[in-house]
Amino acid sequence: MIDSNITLILVLSLLIWGSPFIAKALRMPIPPVEIMLGAIFAYLGFIEHNEYFDLIAKVGFLYLLFLAGMEVDLKQITTSPKEVIQKSILFLILMVFFSITSGLLFGLHTIVIISMPLISIGLLAALSKEYGKDQPWIRLAIIAGVLGEIGSIVVLTIFNATITTGFSFALLIKMGYLVLFILAVYLIYRLLHLLFWWFPEFKNTLMPKLDTSDQDIRLSMALFFILIAVMLSLDLKLALGAFIAGVAISAFFHHEKALEEKMSSLGFGFLVPIFFINVGASFDLGALPLEGVISGALLITLLMILSRILAAVVLRGISGSKDALLIALSLSMPLTLLVAVATIGYETKLLDLLTYYQLILASIFEILISMTIIKMIQAKKSVQED
């Protein structure tokens, strides 16, 4: 009998290699296909969770946020017209309003309502790789998404701290750590910006142009793990550290165009697919026949997508209705944050198993629906342009 670990390695290898072919045959984006394959093969017994699989999947998630951070051009955001920033903030405010209002109208669980306005731009990295980071709607989605992601991580940190410590002095301490960390990051950014302005040759020392030792990758990975270690020591969300590490690389070494390609190839060729397969494997397909699982998940999915589409009306004046719709859909996939909220709620007994399955399934539905519609709209736009 073959050892389960050997089976897992073989299956993961085949899924990572074969998922692009299956996605092409189904005419679907690769991430949803990897999630579905993970769920199917786990249900069939070929994928079993173990500590190494889960650990690599977590690294894959953090690396996905790192890549998302590398997509962020701080110079572009800080020099964006006031109208873009103001409308992005208005979009987020309206999205929160529509999400909470619809959740209350349908009598959803409090934790579900808290999770509905969350935004994560992790999957924007996948969209950017597929459609190109120069697409106007992707650039606008990144601006709104960065603001929403930071707010979402702060909310999730407060939620997690409140659940574990309650409204106590410990909660205030954790919030103090978060505020101090953000301030420290800002101060370090300003100091490095000044340092590189006075000594531009220092950049070439850190990342030599004639590099035979892959110093650029070494520095990027070092910064990635250093910030994760800092977040671990402060007991804060690791996602924020990974995201800021990517932003830092983009801010100070944006001249290294080849670096982004190198880091992206490592992520989307290995670590990120394992994360998506793991997400699919975390959902028990045997729960689908349970009454209320699919209908509840679809309701949460539709309300989350609809709230973003309604809020995106304010973005039409910037780049048109189609781009506004694409922005709304691209920000309708807070997969990891939804899974995090569902896990925290279920482990602390605040969520029942049914609601837990609904949230997990909703996070998958959102990717399937949003990415499929985005692909259809982009294909139609390409035909019209030709």
C-alpha cells in the first residue's frame, strides 16, 4: 500500500502541472479550476491534510499577497488625481453600507455580515498576470483595493483580538502594536526614500545590475520572511507583513523589471497553486446535499457581488461602465479573509457548521462567478478592439 504522503505529493504534482490544460479545455481561469480539483480529489480520498501541506499552502497564500503588494505602485497612487482617490474611498464606503444593509435585511449571522465588506487584492495579482497590469481597470482596482485591504486587515485583526481576548486591556495593547507597526513602516519608508535619493548607487549595491548570484531574489525573499517574523512577534496578521514586503520591493526597486517576472513565475508556478488546491480540499463536497448549504452560500455570494456592483456606480465617470463593473468583480473575491473569518468563528463556537460551510463555499463561488464574468467581458472587449 502506497504511503498517503507519497500519494499526496504525486497528486499535487499532477494537479499543478495539469490544471492549466484543464482550465483551457473548460475555458475557465486557472485558480477556480485548481480549487475545484482540490475539492474533488480530497473527496475521492487522494488528498489528505497534513501539517506540511497546510504549511506550504499558508506560505503560498502569503506569497500571493506578496505578489499583490508588488503590483502596487505607490508613486502612481500618491500622484493619482484627487477625484480617483475620493471616488475610491466613496466606493468603499458605499460597498460597506450596501453589504451591511443587505445582510441585516436577510437576517444573516453577525459574523457573516462582518465578513461581507472585506476586500483582498490577492487575486488581483492573478488577474494582472493574465490580463496585464497596464489595464486601466486593474490600475484603478489596485488603488481601491489597497485602501480596502488595509482596512479589512485592521478589521480582521480587531475581530480576532476581540474574540480571543474580549474587550480588555490586551485588545488595546494589540491595537497599539498595529498602529505603531504602521507608523514604523511609514517612517522607514520615508528614511529609505531619502537615503536612496542621496545615495542612488546604494540601490545597485543591494541589487546589482550584473547579478550572477540572484541577489534580487535573495533580498526579496529575505524581506518577505523578515516582515512575517515581525508580524509573528507582534502577534498580528501575517498577511499585512507579506503585503507590505511586496509594496516595499515595488516602491524601491521598481526599475528591476525582470524581478517581478522571476518572483511571479515562482509563485504562480508552484506556491500559489498549492494554496488554491488546499482551499478546495478544505471544503467537504459531502456537505453539499445538506439543506441550506448551497442556497445560503449563493445568497452570501450574490449579496457581496451586488453590493460592490452598486457601489461601483461612482467609478463610472473615471473609466466607463465596463471598467467599473470589472473593478467591482475583481474586488469581489476576498477568498482568504472569508476563510479566515469562517475558521475563527467556527473554532470559537460562534459559528455553527452550516454557516461555516456556507462561508467557505461562498468564497469559492465568488471566484468562480467573478473570474468567469471578467473573462467573458475581457474577451468581448478584445473582439470589439480587433
